[in-house]
Amino acid sequence: ENGKKGKLKPAMYVANHSSWMDIPFVAWLFGLVNYKFIAKAELKKVPIVGRSVKIGGHVTLDRTNRRSQMETYKAGVQWLKDGVNLVTFPEGTRTKTGRMGSFKKGAFKMAQAVGTPVVPISIHYADVVHPLDYVFPAKSSWTRPRAVVKIGKPIATEGKLDDDLLEEVWQVIADGLPECQKPAKDTPIGVK
């Protein structure tokens, strides 16, 4: 969708999160397109990744600090206003089971504040490619599934309540996942 001055209108891209590999998979999709990740502040302490987060000017969030949450919200809204795409994993952390979990509202509130669409991304089998307890990705084999990244259609934010938007995006991502990664039946859709 075209925005001002012939540039593409920015969007908030949201994906399920089951592995460290989710970040490079999504980054590979974007290539040289202008985007910023919203990442937990702890990543700044991880060798190589931390340096990339700092140099890339990505938005970081201290999940235990309310002030940091507000600063992250303001920074995210400003990036969207400036025409920069944002990418986040609204579960807030990697799943331990491989199944999609509940979403937090922050990304959806940012997108609504600017009127940008939310683009759902379903990432298949990243937790198999790089299991939670492995330092490096697992050795590929004929029996191990390959990761697949599916980008959904943009979902408009205008005129939608926070909870309705979150539920719509959550459902689209969940529907795009293989059965082994779909949320458990008792999984709440959103959390505070």
C-alpha cells in the first residue's frame, strides 16, 4: 500500500516465537527493507547479537520496568510515523513447548496509534531447526522438517478495539501453523 511521497506505508509485523532462529529467518525476509526489531533489553548482553541490536538502532524493552515499556511504546510509535517497519514477537519470549502462547498488547497499541496495518507471520519448525537446549542449530537431515515462514495479509487497525485486533492477528498466526505448533486449547489469547 502506498503512503506519502510514493513510499510504502510502514507496518507492524508480528510472529510466533519458538527459537533463536526466528530472528534471522525474519531478518532474511526483510533484506534491505527499512525495519527495526522490538527486542528484550537482555539481548544487548549477548555477544554479537547485542552489538547488532545497538548498531542497528533496534528498539529494546526492559520487560520488568514500566518506564522502559513507555519509552519503548513512544519509540515504536515514532519509528512507524517515520515510515519504518517494526517487527516483534508479541508472546514476549520463546515458547518452551513449541506451541504458540498468549500475546501481549504493546505492538497492537503502537500500530493502532499510527493507523498502520499489522502483518501476521507464522514461522514453522524453527524450534526443530534450533531446539531450545541447543547452542547451535541442529544438523539438518532428511527426517528433520525445514523451517517455513508464511506472511499473512495485512490486517487494518482502524476502528478496532485492542482486544479484537489482538485476537484477529493471534488467530491468523495460529491458523497458519502446523498442528504441533498450534496453541493448546486452554491457552489465553492475550495477557497484560
